[in-house]
Amino acid sequence: MLVKGLQSMGVGGYTVAAGRSFIAALFLMPFALRRWKPVEHNRWLIGAVFAFTSLTLTFVLATTLTTAANAIILQYTAPAWVFVFAPLILGESAHARQWGALAAAMVGVGVIFADQISSDGLGLCLALTSGLTFGLLSVLLRRVRGLPPVMLAFMMCAGSGLLLMPLAVVFDGFSLTMPQLGWLAFTGVVQFGVPYVFYAAGIARVSSQEAILVVMLEPVLNPTWVWLARGETPANGTFLGATFILAGVLYLAVCKSNPRS
């Protein structure tokens, strides 16, 4: 929703991706420095930074090139990639109940996408790429879960901002008015910086498969916020797909509370 708003104000996608990462890093810096500790798994952290950067860029560009619903829905092919990467990187195996929950959730994603298939080809490809990198990031964050969440979130945002800033300068010129800068700052802090602290903290306490399934609530809530703020009514397929997604997450939650089920 906020990315669409910045786009309507004339802010380019590269500038949005770089700016909100950089602003989020500035916001998180003082908190991260208080919790700083040595990094033992440098290669996994570097991989996570690049995955986060790719996720940030591809999702923002996809949102500017296609509908917000298509961008967020295709990003949530991430669970499929988590179930591919987790055994290779973490050695985690999925339980039958997790496969069942994933199947229900992915049917929901498929229903929503099938109902809104008409879109720009490049935007769809970028959205699919954001799903792949989101899944990879979720797995890599488990490899560095010993780091304080606020420190990890700062490093993700700082690395992403530094890597994307040259692209923003080259492709967009990175020229902002005060109103544009104000909204970009709001996006960086409220939508980007703080939530990733909670996500990093949560993923350290649950398996990557369970974490990615829970955050699949976003493609249900995202169209709701767009409808409330911009009057964009979700399609009927969104409601039907949401039923499958919520059923999968609820089933997983019930099984988690009752290990014998």
C-alpha cells in the first residue's frame, strides 16, 4: 500500500527500495549497537544480506510494475522454496502436518493468483523472484539465529541500503521532495525496520517452515488494507484463497499445541 502511494507521488522503485532500507538502518542503529556481539557465521550472514537485498528490490519493483495483489501473492510462493532450501542448509525435515498445511496454503495462493492472472510479464517474474529470495532468507536467518534480532535487522537493512543506493542514483536520480522523504521515512521505520526485528526474533524460536506459513497471512491482510485505504475491492478469488490459507495456518497451530495430533 505504501509503495503504491510513493509510486503515485513520483518516487521510483529503486529509490523506494534503497531509501526505506537505509532509513530503517538509521532508525535501528542505536538499538543494534547496544546489543552488538561478534559474528561467527560470516558466510551465512553475507548470504542473508544478499537475499534480503534481492527480496527488497524485486518486491518493490514488482509492486510498481503490476498490481499490489499480484506482487504480494506471488511473493508467497516462498513456502515452496523454504521446503526446498531447509533440508539443504539446515538439515530440517518437515512433518506430515506441515506438508498438509503448506498444501492448503499454496492452494489458496493458487486460487487468488488464477483469479487475477492478467498482469505485466516482467512484474510477475520479479514477484516470483521475490518469493524465491524470501524463502531463502527465511532459511538463512535460522543459520544466524544466535545474533540479537535488532542487530540482525540492522545489518540486513544497512547492507540492503548500501547495495541498492547506487542503483537508485543511476536509474532514478534519487531526488526527493520533503513530502516524499517524509513518507519514505515513515515506510522505512514503521513498515520495514520494526517489523523485521519481530520477524527475526520469531524465526529464531520456530522452524522456518512454520514461520513462513504464519506470515502467509500477509496476502490475506494486504488486500484488506489496500481496500480500506484506496478503495480497491478484493476479487472473489481473494476471499476463497484466504479460506485455504487461514485453514492451513489454523491447522498448523492446532497441531503445534497438540503434538500427538
